[in-house]
Amino acid sequence: GGTLGSAAARTGRYFGTAVSASKLSDSVYTGILSREFSMITAENEMKIDATEPSQNQFSYANADRIVNQATSQGARLRGHTLAWHQQQPGWMQGMEGTALRQAMLNHVTQVATHYRGKIYAWDVVNEAFEDGGSGARRNSNLQRTGNDWIEAAFTAARAADPGAKLCYNDYNTDDWTHAKTQAVYRMVQDFKARGVPIDCVGFQSHFNPNSPVPSNYQTTLQNFANLGVDVQITELDIEGSGTAQANNFRTVTSACLAVSRCTGITVWGIRDTDSWRASGTPLLFDGNGQKKAAYTATLEALNGD
Ligand code: G3I
């Protein structure tokens, strides 16, 4: 394949990117988007603060612009995200207990119902585990509603959109020996054992010198896949430049291709200047929209070259 999407399709996979609705009027941006990418994640527009700015009043205009872009270019959509401790609207931030649990479940049900049949995979729950060595759940208002909040969210999402794959998504879960990785693994193992509906695990894969691509990355993907879930690389970016960065993108791409249940890769933005990182050059295209060495290495890896 001559593009990321067509090269990924060679092995039945997708290649996606995060998209910002505010950039859909930039023709350089949309030119690369429609040429290269077969999966789209809304960078912010499907989050809780965007879709339910006032309680029980839903707002889909910006998200729908991204849905329409996906339709027009024949790309699929990852839904991001139904339940998260961040980017909660003000009304939700102050809530606790039963009221919050009900509000969260209502949000999951309403948004998943709105997009029923249009989403390939939902990040149902995002970033629910603590960093560091504890392996504990992150202390958040959602966690304080009871340890079963995650499975309750998955059950509600399945009921609302039975055709979508339901994912748990997190970062710093790439190194197999990391306590956070082990904790997420045990949760997924427990969900599968008890029949809680979960289909996939998303590995955000935000890499930088302090958090490099671990040597056991492929092992991690394979071990999760062995639990009977798909795995997806959901928010890939890698700080760096030149050959070193290119080699890291090659390593990550090859790891996904080596795991049969790794169904696709999404990068978190198109050009370096589109990145959420204030500085740095972590993506596949430079600020002018030109292909970087990291692009070529990724394309070669997708093509098996
Ligand atoms: O749109 C407003 C703009 O009107 C305002 O003037 C400006 C002033 O700060 O803020 C703009 O909103 C910002 C928004 O991005 C759009 O640019 C928010 O402040 C900012 O917080 C928000 O950041 C997003 C971040 O999630 C929030 O948690 C990033 O774009 C987005 O890339 C990032 O994505 C997350 C994933 O969802 C989960 N995993 C980590 C990843 C990177 O942090």
C-alpha cells in the first residue's frame, strides 16, 4: 500500500488519527486526513464536557462534523470517551455518590445510543488506574461511587450499542512489568471470567525519553490478547526526530503486526503542530504537512518491508 490506511489494510488492520473539528477547514490537514487514514478518533469532541455540557442536555454538533468527515472519506470511528475523571463538565465535577453514578450511566447510555451502529470501538472507560507502583484504582469521583463503576459503564454501553467493540483505554500500560499494566490485566481477566462485556484494550502509547517504548511492548500486547480481547494502539506519539524516532515508530508498528489480535494503530494527531504536546515533534508529518522519516518507517513496517 502507498498510504498508511492502504498498507494497514493489507493485513486487515486500520491506521487512524485523532481529529479536531476546528481543523476541518484546513485543506492541508483534510488532504492528508482523507488520503492516509482509515480510522478517526475525535480528539476532544466526544468527551463528556463536549457532549453533555449541561446535565441531560446533549450537544453533538462538533462531534457530528467529525462523524460526517469520516463518512465522506470512508473511514471508521473510534469513540473517545464515555467515562473519565478528566474533561468532566462543571456540573459533573462536583457530583459524588449515587447521583454521580446515575448521571454517568445516563451519559453512557445517551451518547452510545446517539451513535449506535456508527462506532467501531468505544473507549468506554479511560485512565481509571493510578500511576506508580500501587496498582490501585485512581481516586476519582467516579471511583468513589463504588469499585463496580467500570463494569457498570461497560454493561450500559453494551445495552445501548450492541454492535460496537467496547474498550478499556489507558497510558503507561505498555511495559509488562509495570504495576499499572498488571492491575489492568487482572481487571480484564476478571471481567472475562465473570462475563462483563469487554472486547478490547487500548494502549495509548504516548512515548517520550522518560517513558520510552519498552522492550517488552509486543509481549504486553500479546499477553492481553491471550485473555480473549482485541488490542489497539489508540493514541500513539513518540517524542524525538530523525532516525531514532523513525526506528521507534517501526518497532511499535511491527509489534502490532506481530500480534494477530492487534487490530489497528491510531496516532494522536496528523502534523507535529497538531500535537497536544506544546513543544516537540512526536508525529508522522511536519508542520508543513510533509512526510517525516517516521512516516516512511511506519509505512515500510505496515508493508512488511
Ligand atoms: O477549545 C478551547 C479554547 O476555546 C480555549 O481558548 C483554550 C484555552 O485553554 O482551550 C481550548 O480547549 C483545550 C482543548 O484541548 C482543545 O485544544 C483544552 O484547554 C485542553 O485541556 C484540551 O486538551 C486536550 C486534553 O486531552 C485534555 O485532557 C487535548 O487537546 C487532547 O489531545 C488530550 O487527549 C488526551 C486523551 O483524551 C486521553 N489520553 C491522553 C491524551 C493527551 O493528553
